[in-house]
Amino acid sequence: MNVNALSIDLEFWWCNEFLTDYLPRDREDGFRDSLRPIFAVLDAFDVKATFFVLGSVAETYPEVVSEIHRGGHEIACHAYSHKPLYAMSRSEFEGELKKSLELLADYNPVGFRAPSFSLNNETKWALEVLEKYGFQYDSSIFPVRTQIYGVPDAPVGIYRPSRDDITVHDPDGPIVEFPLSVLRLGTNIPVSGGFYLRVLPKRFLSWGVGRVATRRPANIYVHPHDIYPGPPLLKVPFISRLVTYHGVRTSLEKLIMLMARFSFMPMGALLDGMALLPPDAPVPIAPAAPLRPVGRDDPAIPSLPVPGLRRHPLDTVAHRYTGRTRKQVCETGDSDEVW
């Protein structure tokens, strides 16, 4: 069975197309709290991941990004504002990309993910911009059809999109594409994480990821708000409420299950190990120390302690998967939290 890629889209809870028209003017981001569950799981299973960092997050919380990088995770780019590609012109996107790269300059990102998986044949011009700025791989194509994203005819495995048609593999294409994972069962069924982590039954999710992983590396992603029930419940239409909130309180157990049953690593390191990135490409996995001299004792960089998980009601989950857990999954949060 293949080693798989794990990525986290590091963004604010309101970066959700289904909430855009209903957001309150004054809102708290709860950003640090939203990271506790993810880092508890990564630390417990000693897993390194790729963090697709939104530029506005790097601008607001540079110390968090530095700490993530220092922990051995890969830093990749998620644009700046989370505006979908189809809502921007080419020049607007290039401006966002340049701003994000300036904010992430210490980490030399080689990977990119478009907000809301908005890369398709209408926005394929983005690949030329990525090439211009030295990106080596992309993970924006979702081989499904949904209300706001999807390229259902795209290859389901790693390939190089043609400049003329991103559903066609071009062996000379400049960018490696790592699509989000789907199962082909008459139609493409997403098993990649995110909303699908929350909505799919645990047994089906485990079976689906396993089926993909026997054929090719699976590409699994998660947002902090997928497993953290802290964001406010907004008054939104039924579909928006379903997509945004359904399954948040059960998704953490599913993520723990995936970490216990499958092997994961950062996307850039996986592609580099498969010899799919150029030999002279920057090493995509983050080194143990940041690229500029910033130490843990630097007062400008507050400590980001590895967060823990509440033992109840997930204590049985932690015990069930102790065979692969490197550290105990334990609670360090507030006693009144409910998971």
C-alpha cells in the first residue's frame, strides 16, 4: 500500500463560499484554538503534513507559520485572500500570489492550492502564473462535479496538465498536478477529506481511502474548522448549513482513524521521492530550523504548544489505535469543551 499525502488548508473559518453572503461584520477568528485538534493528532502519530497557508493568515499569524515550519512540516501557498480563481482576473491573481510569496519568503514554497479548488479549464491561465513564479506542483484539481468546483473529466492520479486542456496529460507540462482523491464507482466519489471526511461514514471512508491507496498515493486534506466546532453557527440556508457544519463533532475520530490505518507524509516530499520534481527544485519538506535565524527562545515568536485532545468522549478512540500512536492523545484544553 502506498504512502499518502496529507495536507491542511491553513485558513480562517469564514473562508467558505457557502458563508460569504451571511458573515457578520464583527467576528472572532478563534484561529489558535482551531489548530489544537489538528496538532494533537499530528503529534500523537508523528505525522508531518503540507500546510497550504493563506497569505492573510501568514500576515496575521507569522509566528504560527514559523512554528509549523519549525516542527518539520512543509509550507505551501494557498493564495492571499481565499478569493476563487474564477472571481479574479489573471493580473489580480498574480498580485495575490506575489503578496503571498513575500509573506512566505522564508519557506520557499514550491506547492500551490487554489482557494475552493477553483482551477479548471476556465481558469487554466493560473498554471502559467504558477510556472512564472517557480512553483513545481499544484493540488487544486478535484475530479468531481459540485456546485462550486470540480473537473470531473480530469485524471484521478498524479499527472502534468496540458496548458490547452487541464484534463489532458502532457509529459512536458511544467507543473505536476496531484488531484484530490476520488473513488471510481460508476461515478467519481470524493474520499479526500474536508466535507467528505465529515459526511462519509467511517467504515466507507476507511475502505475508500484504502482502495485508492492500493492503486496510487491518496491525497487527503482537512481544514481546521472541519474538526473544530468552535466557529459560530450562522443563520444560513439548509444547503450552506449542511456543507459547513454537518459532521464536525464526529470528524475528529475519523481523522484519528485515518492516521492510525494509513501512512502519510508531506505532499512535496512524496512527489520528490517519486522523482516527479526537478532535481534542482528546492527541497520541499521543511528543515528542522527556519531559513532565517529565529529560535524558540526568541521573544518575538511566542510558543505554539502542541495541543491536546479531550480524552472524553474520544478516550476509547485513542486506546483503540495505540498500536500506531507514538504519544498519548490527551487533553490540554478547557474543561468545558465538548467534542
